[in-house]
Amino acid sequence: SGKWVKVMEIVRDFEEKCATPVSRLKQVSDAMIVEMHAGLASEGGSKLKMLISYVDNLPTGREKGLFYALDLGGTNFRVLRLQLGGRGRGILNQQFVEVSIPPNLMSGTSNALFDFIVAELAKFVSQESSDYEPNPGRPRELGFTFSFPVMQTSIASGTLLKWTKGFSINDAVGRDVVAELTEAMERHGLDMRVSALVNDTVGTLAGARFVNNDAVAAVILGTGSNAAYVERANAIPKWHGPLPRSGEMVINMEWGNFKSAHLPLSEYDLEMDAESLNPGEQIYEKVLSGMYLGEIVRRVLCWMAQEAAFFGDTVPPKLKVPFTLGTPAISAMHQDTSPDLKVVADRFKELFEISSTSLQMRKVIVQICNIVATRGARLAAAGILSILRKMGRDTIKDGEKQRTVVGMDGGLYEHYTKYRKCLEKCLNELLGEEVSETIALQLSTDGSGIGAAILAASHSRYH
Ligand code: ADP
Ligand code: MG
């Protein structure tokens, strides 16, 4: 019928605009490498900030004692305690709580956000079992994972450059986030020191290195997306400080803000961006991370409802509301293995009060999910390729059996199996079989928080 002709036309057109053939991915990767160089050359030289983390030594596995972490991501924050055994004994004990951030605090004041967080932290600290032994004669020490762009001034200080991922707390921008946290601790009478301020990518890399000496990069695929890797200190022209003894510096790329004419974007992406809190920014993040994938699918379906009467004569009102289709829902529908796509039917009933989906319609919905997830996963693979190329790990040097581990963290990568598999397959496709065998993507669940606690240990002021 006429409806289906129009529907398939919209799907085909969308698929074309989202296409990511290898040739395109190589162009994206080339462009990213150019930006990496520019961002390392000068402050403000690129959309890629390539931030200096002040982590010039990654964990060795000898870290010891009781340390805490606070991991503020986008959707939730986690508070952790780790008992580290020292010299190869790893993590003896670990505990965490996860708290979701009330939406009103995401656009309130800095004090309101940090007071809320510290209240949870104080509660967590007060409920400590005897399995954990505080380090005698020292205050408690904390690694603070803060997953927003920060210009660090030392390992334990840095000013917030901007918010991303739906946060907009204006009075915090330009302020030292460690000072904000410390002042909130003082307001609550909580005696704790912040020994390390780290981006989640840097935390994940540290956590991955703690368990595997071959870890040299980390990627976050959660609410947002970002990556960090180990750079040679003398390849960072904008660094004017003394060269670290290790000769290395971890760089927080802030790759979410990458943008290139080679990125395959559709009109749905452009509209979502235009209506977002940060138009024109975080474009790469907006095509591949968890906050946005579901929203892109919703926008396509909305257009199909309007232009092709996909759900009948009117557009179902609930379908018009932005961000009502989350990425966990599209992952569940995409991975629905039931013959009649029952998960899709159920979700549409629950979320949008649409109860009359035919099997043919459900198949189209799954197809849209597949297009969006495939594009995101393949573009993420192109990003990882860029890092490997920058580090010279995309080829096999004569006779060397160098192995490369990339630490991976984030709810999207962890839970969306089809996305993860697609990313892995695409990376193999880009690298070729021989090189692929030397590269391992290693899921480190909660690596961002664990790594921050370990960095607090290695940067302890009380050795
Ligand atoms: P954050 O990025 O806020 O630190 P997480 O790493 O836990 O937090 O990632 C949370 C994000 O992961 C969610 O916003 C969501 O987009 C995505 N996510 C969570 N569960 C799933 C799932 N089952 N399928 C797909 N994506 C998921
Ligand atoms: Mg996180």
C-alpha cells in the first residue's frame, strides 16, 4: 500500500545517510588523528581538547591500603571503597553504592549538587564494616572521578570547562571541582582528602593497567563517550612543564566533541543537536553514546508517524516527547529473539500506549534500532582505530609480540551486546586479522571508579 511505500522510502533514506563503509570510517579516523595532533599542539587548537591529566605514572599493582572513590558520570554516581592488598595481591575487598542523580539537581546550583553527593558519601563512610581497615594516623583519601571536561592544574585540582550530557549548572563552570567537593565535605563535617581528580577514561585506564600491564588506552561508552591513552610526553608541544620521569602522560581526549564533515549525519541528528542543551557541541558523542541513540530512533519513528501514518492517522502523543525512548529500550527491542517480536510490542504499549503494532511494523522498528546502533558502534571502532594508529599499535613490528589492551567501561558497552559485537567486528575489519590478534578490548565494569581509588593510593600524600 501507499503507506508502506512511503515507510520503506524513509527507512532506505535514513539507512543511506547513516552508512559507514570502511572507506568512510578511514576518513573519519584520518580526520580524528589530524585533530589529535592539533589538540596536543596548542590549547584551543582543536575541537579535541586533548587534556593533560597529570597522570604520568599508571598503577603498578603494588598500591596498598583503604581508599575511596566517588564516580560522578551522567546518570548515576557511585561511591566505592577498596581495600588494596599491595604487591600483586590486588583488590582484597570492595563495596559500592549507586545513587541516581535527581534531574532537578542537574540544572540547579553547584552547592545543591555537591551537598547531595556528599550526604551520600558521608552515609557510606559511616556504615563501614570491620573488613575494612582505615590507614592508621591518616585521614581517609578519595579519588574523584568527574566525567566532564576539566582543565587540570594538578593531579588533585582542575576547573570545569563546560557541562555535557544534559547537565547545566552554570555557577560551577570555571570553578575548581575539587574545591567545590571539599567545601561540601567541610559543610557536612566529613574528614576526607581528595588525592586525585580524574576523568572516567583516565580512571578506567588506571583500573585496566592495575590488572593488566598491557593496558594503554581506555574508552567509555555510557551516557556519553570519551577516551584516554598514554602519550609520549615529548609529543605534547603544549606541555611546558618539566618532562615527567616516565616520559609519558595520560591524555584525556574529550573525543565526544569530535566533529568532521566525514561523520554520517542525518536530518534527525541535526535536529536533535539543534534542540539540545549544547547545540553544535559533542557531535561525535551524539551519534554513538547511550544518552542519544534511543532519541534518534524516536525521531525517525515520529517522522514516519507524521509522513507515512506509520501508527495510524495521528501521531501518538507520547511518541512526540523527547527522550522518552531510552537506549536500554532500543537495546531490548533490537535483541528481541521472540518470533513475534513480543518485546517490541510490549515496549510500545508501555512507553507510548501504542497497542496495535503489526509484526511488519515491529520489524521496521527493529531495523531502525539496528541502523542507529550499527552506525554508533562502527564510528566508535573508528575512534579506537585512531588511538591505535596514533600510538603506532596498528601494525606489527618485526619480531615483536607487543600486546595492546584497551579498557572499556560504560553501561552502553556493558549491556548492549549487539552494539559491542558490532564494534569488535568492525575494529577487526579495520585492523586486519593479524593485528587484531594483538589487540584486546577489556571490559572493566566500574573501572572508572576503581581506577580513581587506585590513583588516590598511588598519589597519596601520606606515604
Ligand atoms: P554514566 O555514563 O552516567 O557514568 P553508565 O556507564 O552506567 O553511566 O552508563 C549508563 C548509560 O548506559 C545509560 O544512560 C544508558 O544509555 C546506557 N545503558 C544502560 N543500560 C543499558 C542497556 N541495557 N542497553 C543499552 N544501553 C544501556
Ligand atoms: Mg561513568
